Amino acid sequence: MAAQPLQPWLDTALPGTSLRLPPGTYQGPATINKPLTLEGDGKVIIEAGGRGTVLTVKADYVTLRGLTLRGSGDSHDAIDGGLMAEGNHLLIEDNRIEDVLFGITLHRSNDSVIRRNRVRSRPVDSAERGDGIRLWYSTGNRIENNDIAQIRDITVSNSPRNRFTGNVVKDSRRALNFLFANRTLVENNHFENNSTGIIALNSDGLIIRRNRIIHSMDASGAGVALKETSSALIDSNEIVHCAHGIMADSPMNPINRIVFINNLIAHNITGIYFYGAKGGHMAINNTIRNNLWPVSIIGDGDPMNDTWWGNLWDDYEGFDLNGDGFGDKPHELYAYADRIWMDTPAAKFFRNSPVLELLDFLERLAPFSAPSLILRDTAPRMKALR
């Protein structure tokens, strides 16, 4: 039996009422243009048949709960997807969104909540998928406890002061992609097997804390990557097994520091990578261990403009004779043969080759020239805080 159209149900519902659909499959695309609660109890499927966006909301105070949205069109230009929401004070919870191009889009939508939804795009190359969640000129929204996988990115563009908490994002390109997303909170999320965990461009005042970011191992991937971003706090995250644990250029204004505190940065190819270094970073009480290269700094600035204090280094060569928990001498990291690929990026291909390993050994044994000081931690910690 053919699915019945959903639109007549929506058109006849009175504003402000709760519409609990009988179990079954309904035909989209459909549009909600009045305050309404649409309930599916997990037994309602809305299927667009490969045309456009499954469900569009053009009203404030709409609640969508317990629905399955599937079968959108495939136009990136039209942002075909499961849900296009253009209202304020929306509640989108406990829905399944699958076999769509884009998942949930908030378009000039403020003070809304997206929580406990399951979102999947299509089994194609990540660049050909749509965003699982997309915020555009949307402020004050809460994205909470969603299960998201097999998407392109979560993209937040020109959308400040949003909160991302408790979400799981796997098997995608970028778990979070921020562009002009000032004062955003990213807390208690789990990002796994994505090309990059969090990337932020021109997004000041970020707070990124207590997240677990693992297995971002694409060649250009990173756990956290910041560019032209200032006044950021990266606090108490686990960043494990990534191509780069943390990547950052210098803040636009060195007064607006980028602070890394209490993070575990382990088993990455490069633990921390600063480029275009002009200072403005503070690294405090981090545990930096088992990385192939703990820190790389590339640029014309003075690395001593950064502050390193109280970090635990697995290669620290010193003692704590007075028992205060800190090494008796600073931890200093020098670049020997590393300088070759830092100054000539194309030479990275040969890192860990026998020739460079031998050259590095000889440089440390009897340097041909003075090695470059990359960092000085004035109080290296002897035991991890976490």
C-alpha cells in the first residue's frame, strides 16, 4: 500500500496542538508552518522518495519527537536532507535520520535543542556526503547526546554561542567544523575515526574541554586544529592516536592567549604542532607521552614567546631531589636533524628513514651546528595529574 501524504495531517492540525501520528509510513516532503508538536513514538517513518528535504520547519516553538526521516534528494546546492529548520525555540529529539544527504540544518534558528538523535548520511565517499548537523547564522542552540556517524562534517558557520555536549561522532570527515563560531562550548563529546576531530577558523573564545578525540590519522588530520583563532581554552581532553594531536597558529593578538591545560596528548605522530609561531600559547599541566615527535614548531617567530609549565614529558632527563613533584631543571627540547623537515616540509616523507635516523644520532652526538631550542618547560612535572 502506498504511503499516505503527511502534508494534509499538518495542514489540518491546529496551532499549538500535539499531533501523534498513527504508526506507519508517510510521504514527504512536507512543511510545518505553525507551532506544533509532532510525535511518532518511534513507529512513524517519513519518506521523501529521493526528492528534496524530508521535513521543513518554518515556525517557532515546534517539537519533533520519535520520527524516522529518510530518503532525501541528493542536491548539495539545495541542501537536501532530513530536516531543514528555520524557526526559533525548536525541540528536535529522539529521531532517526538516515539515508539522507544532509541530516539536520538550523537556518537562522536560535535557542533550539537537538538531542538524542541518530543521524546517518549515505555510504559514499565522505566528501560526497552532506553535513550531519549544520548551523548557519544560528545562536544559543544546544546540541546534546546525539549519535552521529557516516557524515561529512558538523558545520557551524557564522553561529556564535552554541553548546555541543555529550555527542558521539564517528567515521566522518570533520567531527566539528567551526567558521566564525565565537564563544562556542564543546564538552564531553567522543570523536573517533574521523579525518579531523575539531577544526576552528576565525572562532574566538572557544572552550573545548573533557572530550575524547581518537584515531584521526589522515595525513593532514588532527585532534584539534585552530587557525586565526584567539582566546581559546583547550582543557582536560584526551587526544590519542592522531596525525597531529593539537595544531595551532599564533593568536591574532598575542594578548588573547590560546591555553592548553590538563590534556592527555599521547600516541600521536606529532603531539603538538605550532606553525607560523609568534607566541601566544600557554601549555600547562599537560601529559605529553609516547608521541613520535612531542612538539614541532615551525615559523619565523621566537618559540620562547610561548609558555610551558608543569607538563609531564616522557623524555625528561632529570630528577626531583627536593620531592616537590617538579623536575629540578627545566625540560628543554631541541631540534637537531628534525630541523630539516621542519624547514623543508617536503622532507617529511623521509622522517624515520635510516639516513635521517643516523643523521639525527650524529647531530645529537656531535652537532655540526647549534641545535634550535624549541621549548623550555621551567617546571616539568614528574607525575601525571590524571
